[in-house]
Amino acid sequence: MLTGVAMVDNTRERSAPLPHEQLLGILRGYAGTQLVYVAARLDLLRHLQNGARTAAALAEVADVDQLALRRVLRGLVNLGLLEELEDGSFQATQLGSALESPELRGWAILTGELFYPARIGLLDAVRTGTTCFQARFGDDFFGYLSRHPELSDCFAQGMQRETARTASALVSHFDFEPYRWVVDVGGGRGHVLVEILKAFPTCRGTLQDRAEATLEASRQLAQAGLSARSEVIERSFFDGIVEGADLYVLSWVLHDWDDETCLDILKHCREALAPRGQVGRLLVIESIMPSRLERATSTVEADLAMLVLTGGHERTEVEFAELLALAGFDLIDAQCLTSGRSLLVAAPRPC
């Protein structure tokens, strides 16, 4: 044995990647995004539901080039979504099978076709302070979705699980019993209102949103057996809000808009509550941005998404309180609903 010579231990496992390796991993994230998008758009995981298939067989059903697809399939093996077997065929892993769900497949398609291209404009957004979505796609985000029903469905499917989780937490955290009429403003496809009416049978509800959402909302309410206690109104909240209810809900609406637009929406809510005076309440469900970032949070990612997609932004509790005050409300309570959403309860000030 040699002595006096420093030996290198090649068997020691590195506890963490070096900084340059971490940064390279971040930079290469685009590659994984595109691979998952292609898998979703070609519906590869559905084609693998009944077992392993070769690249040739998958290329035939997907109507794509076999050699190019085989390279993509091996990229998906690298990501852990597929496994390549000894005979050269491919099968889904547990991770890959998750892409079979309409929710995740829809979100992957939306990411590849809208979110990913929009992020290319992040530098322009930083330079100008304005959203870049409209410049790239020729319409605002929600207007574009309304003109592309498939992507609108992808968006709704992608939001469904989080919306259902939030709705379930909402009815556990807030007592709707004292309120007889609830209006879900911009309530989308009705998941929140359905949960409220199911949990509190003495309430009746109204959902107000643009026409593209209301057909599905009516179907959801009917399917839940709630048609007799609910109504659906096709109207943008910019055109005024249904008046006379004693409780109004804004669920993940305000973060889509700048402060001036949010103030208009909140003032409409205050006007709608006016007949009930101090009895009424406004519930705002949003992510709350920490005043100082001490650890990674999905709220920061949502805030960046709003920068490039809609022109809105996430807000701190203080910023919400200030907006509400300008619209004639007092913020009387704030509590966490889920890991990503909070409930803000506002009471109207006397007119």
C-alpha cells in the first residue's frame, strides 16, 4: 500500500449538487416542460393504459414520426414518466400514469401552448411593467380562452382539484348559516357555490359570470340537485353585480387584475350590499403574499404568472386591507384555508 499519498474516495455519494450543477438544472427545466407537453398533446399515456407498446406502435396511433418519437420516449424515461423494457417497448411508471388524468393532461397542454410561450415575454414585462400576453396572442388571457374552447376546458380542468380543495376548506372555516342568499361573483363553473349550498341547506345561491362559464355551472348545480335553490346569471362583474344578497364571494378573482380594476370590482360589491347595511359580508379568497419572503412559496410563482398573463398580481394582507378600505369595507378577519389560499372576511362600512 502506498503511504503519504492522498487518495480520492470515488465511492462517496455527494450530499447535494454543486451550485453550478443546480443552476444548470434550473436552466434545463424548459426541456422537461416540452417533453411533458408533447406527451400530453399526443395522449401517449392513454395509449399505454393497457400495457407496454413499442415506439413504432405508438407512432402509428399518434400519427407521428417513429424515430423522432422514440427519442422523445427516451426523454420521458429520463424524467421518470416511462420505463424502457428489455424488448425495446415502453410502459408508464406511476409518475407517468398521473398524466392520464384530465386535470394534469389539460394543465400540461395549457402550459405548453399558453404559459410557456407567455414566459418568453418576461423580460419585456420587466422592462415595461406591462403584461405581454396580449402582444403575443392578440387578446387578453380570458378573452383568448373564450375564443379557444379546448384551452378553456384545459384551464377549468387544471383548476378543478385546487378549487374543490378550497371550497371544502371554505365551508369548514366559515359559518354560512346566518346568511340566506349567497352570490358567487365570477364563480366560474360553480364548484364553490355547489359546496356552500350542499353544506348549508338553508342558503340559496346565485352564480354570476360570463356566458362561457355559466352553462357548465348550471349543469353542475343541477347534477348536485341544487337547481331549486340556485340561479345562474350571465353578466360580467364589470357590468354590475346582483344586488340584495347578504353575502358575496370573490374566489381567486382579484389577483387577475390591477389595483384600479380591483377597486371597481370591490365598489360594485359594496353597492350590491348596500340594501343590507352592516348585516352583509364579503368573502375574498386569495393567496396572500408574505410581506418578506423567507422561504419558497407558490404565491411568488402565481405572482409571476399574473405579471405575464393578466396584468394582475398577488397582494399582502395589508394591501388587501387598503384596497377594501378604499371600496368601503373593513377587513375583519383573515385566516388560512389551504396551503395556498386564504380567506379574507370584509364588512361594509356605513354609507
